[in-house]
Amino acid sequence: MAFTAGDVSSVQSLERRLCDLGLFPHTESKLSEFPEELHEFCGKGVGIWQYPNQFARYLLFLKEKFSEKPILRYMEIGVAAGGTFRVTREFLRFLCRESGIDDKLVQCVGIDPAGPGCTTRGGETPFTDSFREYLRDAGDSVEFVSLPSTDALPGILPKASDFDLVLIDGDHSYEGVRADHDLLRGRARITVFHDVVSDACPGVVKKWEEVKSSEDASRTFEFCGQYEGVTGSYLGIGVLFN
């Protein structure tokens, strides 16, 4: 699933690439959150639990920030089926190669109490076996911790240098996302919050609004475009650049 220069030549080309890699929804309830034009890509491939129009713009934002300072240490809290984790890691490796940096320097940590490729509520997914194989092939460049983030982070952070990029996508209650942010405060150059406009995640929406109101507006960014034909608002990526 390596990326090419052609994949990132425009937002549209990257959106197409993400669709081809495969999206997560594979049940009726989750398919209802995605527009019909994306259904042909759902339940396939690596299982990216993202809107391609949001994710493509976010990844190109990372590309811009990478050119200023390499992003080599990534942590994802709440990995679920693993699609976002896989794509982000491979995208960072691509940016390394494009910049003449050894892509083996990219180090990634995933945290999820449900275990690799599983969801807390549903257990194994159509993507579980593939993600587990991906982790085995990644070797020492990837660490996966099957614990709640509030248990895992106190053990990870003291032995690690600061992270360049952290995605908070675990416990979606207000208390949960606040606890993750508090534990990571000052430890990440770029902190990312997922589901910041989702009707299904009011706790995350509340926390992101607090972050925006407490920070310099020039340091917060949003990638929250929606699709016509979907009732409600879903997903959304909020970025705090430290």
C-alpha cells in the first residue's frame, strides 16, 4: 500500500487513493454514516474509518508540516480495525523517502484495549487478520499496547522521547478524551482529535470546542467536510499544532 508522488499530487488524487485502499463501514448502521457513492469501497481493503475528503486534506497538511520538520514518532490512541494507523504510518514513510530520510526511522505506537484489528464493542472485524499480519511484518518499528490509554500512557511516556504526532481516537466520552489530552499535554508537537464534529460523539465535540477556545487560533486546524446525502454530521479531524 505504498504511496507515490502521483497519489499526493492533489486532494482529489489522494482521495481516490484512500478509497481504493478500502473503507471501514461493513454493517448497515455504519454504512448509513457514509454517502452512497463511497459504499463500493466500504468493507474492503485496510478498513480506513475516515471520510476520504477529510483524511486527504489532513494528510496533505502533515506533508506540509513534515517539510518544516520531519514527523518520525507517531502514536495512535484507539486503533480499532487499524486502517488509519496503517495509512498514517505508510504516508509518513513515503514522506521520508521523498525527503531522502531512511523510512526505518519512523516509529509508531498503537494503543487499544480491544487488541489489534478489533473494536471494543464488536470484537474482530473483516480487517483483523490483515492488520495483525501487518503488525508482524512491521517488526520493531511498531509497538502495539492492548490496554486502555489511561493505563498504557504512564508506562510509555517516561521511556519515550516526545512524539511528533499523536491521534486521540480512543475513549470518546468527554472525560476520556480530556484524560488522554491531559496525559499527553506538552509531549506532542502535533495533537490530533478525531470525531470533532460527530453527532455520535458529543463528548469529543465538547472537548475540541474547549481546545479551540483556549488556544491561539493560528495553532488549530480543522478537516471536517461532510458529504451530501448523509443525515447528520460525522467524523471530523481537529489538529492542535504546538
